[in-house]
Amino acid sequence: MRTVIGAAVATVLLWTTIGLSALQSPAVRAVDEKVLREYTGVYRWEPTAFVYLQMWDEFTGFGTPRQLIAFDESGDIRTLYPTDPDQFFAGPGMAVSTSVESRIEFQRDGTGKITSLTWQRDGAALRTARRVEIEKHEDVRFSSGDVTLTGTLISPASGGKHPAIVLVHGSGAENREYILPFARFLIRRGMAVLGYDKRGVGGSTGDWNTASFDDLAGDVVAAFEYLKTRSDIDPTQIGLLGISQAGWIMPLAAVRAKDVAFLISISGAGVPPAETTIDQARNEMTMTSMPPQGVDEIVALLKLQYEFARTGQGGTSTPLPVRSLPLGWVNRPTRSLERRTTLTGNSSSACTSTILDRLFVSSRRRHSRCGENWTTTSWRKRTRQPGRRHSKRQGIETTR
């Protein structure tokens, strides 16, 4: 009997240990970005199946260390988290580090050069991808007025003239690699791809925060004109590909460079920036269960702001109260709402945040990027403090 009980206890302890281990997040090793770059490149599973490894900051945010991301032509995207030299794991989602779906290992030759990777997904057969050199990378620079833009031209390793695509940024501090995942598969199909650092990002001069849509369109035209000077590019087959805000930028560029061969807009808006951001603001406020009357009043303020920016008319010297929000919606901007902003091109979506960041309650800090560059603002829910009166009636409190 004691033997049976002892065996049962041992079994329970064993499975408890296994269960606790499964709940623990895998350890992610801190590795310098320069080290991670050694693993970037093109890997081929089979003759018509490829996976591309590159550094990307979509999941960490602009200005933060970039991560090593695998973009498979099948559509799978995974962040590779380092555990040991040449060993990584990937979670069950694009940027999930709390559990392990796959183990990835890199192999090297006798000289230490990476030659392949193996990908072991739970419950699946081991896959091997060979590293292939089918791309030619060249760092380039060109001028847009008094701004110098730097980038990388990636061409097929084969010779001859190639059609080409200029990658056009969305909003934010995007670098030359940010849009690359949307177009890299085209390189092995014979197209060259030019990505450049936005003004004030990476090696480019200038400041994208103060640039208008026309300024940014001028940068696109400068990239287009640069490609036309190259002997390895077909000047009659140069087009543009961009995401989000590029949907407004690329048509402006095409008007100025009438021989642009084509435009590809990914999630670009088909309506003016003001209409887009007002619609976004309404949807986000509705999603957070803000009272409908409060949503309507805030949208009215947004429309007033845009009208003032467009015409200079409709301003007011006193703050406009929003009276329909519950007490929990507390607004604490560093500057009052009556401050006016100048709506410049690149701040189309950012101008919304000057209102939204002052109306949405959260424990975060954001920097608004409108034409007059609102200062960083701090947000928090109103909490009871000793010696301070708190009214139960609805309304919001605004402080300078």
C-alpha cells in the first residue's frame, strides 16, 4: 500500500513540476542589435519558398532597439527571441515572448559564416532553410532641396536593367527598412527596391516633424529622380509603394513626377486627412464607452480645430467646455484646449492626438506632433486626495 501511495505522490509531483515549468515565460537573452544583424538575409526552404529575416521596430516602437523578425512568404510573421548563441525561439504570434511555439537554430560553416537555419515547430517536422545570396545591397544618398536623404537600394543579384520601386513611408519616424517587408518578395522576381530614412531618421538630415505633405512628396520625387540616373534601373518602369499616410503623399509626388509608372497604396485613405482622423476619433471614443453626447461635443471641437487651421476663422478666446463626460474622464493637459495648432502635412493624424490624448484616460505619456508641436502631456485618472473636494456631478476638469 505504501508503495502505491508513494508512486501516486511521485506522479503528482512530477506533473506539478512540468505544469509549473510550462507556465514560466522562456528566458530571453539580451543581444546587441549589431549581433542580431548577422542573422538577417534571405533563406530558402525550397525552390519557390523563402523566408526573409530583418531588423524591425514595429513591435518595439520607433527609436527603440529593433528586433529580429522572420517574414515568411506564406504570410507567417514571427519575432525571433535569442536564448543562446545561434539559438532562438518564436511564440505563437507575431510578437509573443511568453510561450514557445518554435525553436530556431542557425548553422555555420568552418569559417564561421551562417549557412542555414532549422525551424522546429511543436508537433511539426523539422524544416531547414538555406541562406542564399540573391540580393545586392548598396547604401545610397541623394538630395531633396537642402535635405540629404540616405537609404539602401536592394537589387536582384543578376545583371541588366531592372524595374524599381520607391518605398514611401507612413506616419512616424520610419527608417529605410520599415516598409521593406511589403515589397521584398519582388526582388527575387526581378525588381529593385529603394528604401530611405525619413527626414531626421537614421542617416537623413532634416526634421519630419516639421515637414508638410508637399515636403515629403518632394522627398519621394527626389528618390524617383535619383533612380532614373542609374544605369542598372529602367527609367520607364519606376513606381511607388507605400502604406497609410503614403496614400496622401504618393499622388502629390506623381503630380510632380508625371512619368511615375505606377502607385501601390496599402491601407491608404481615400478621403482627406481631417475626415479620416475625425472618423478615427469618433470610433475610438465610442469603443471606450464614452457617452454619445460627449463624443458629439468632442467631434465638434475637432471640426472647429480643423476649420480654424484651414481658414483662420471660427476661433474663440476662451476654452469650450465639454459637459457630457462622467467624472472619470479627467483632462490634464500641460496647455489648455484653446491653444491653436497649425495643421501641416505630416501632422494630419497627429493633430487628432492633441485632442484625444487630452480626453482619453490612461497612465501613459505621449508626445503630440502637430504643427505647433504640443508638449509632452501626462494623463491619469482622477483619484481622491486628502483635503480636496470631489463633486459627484458629471463633468470634466481641465487644468493648464
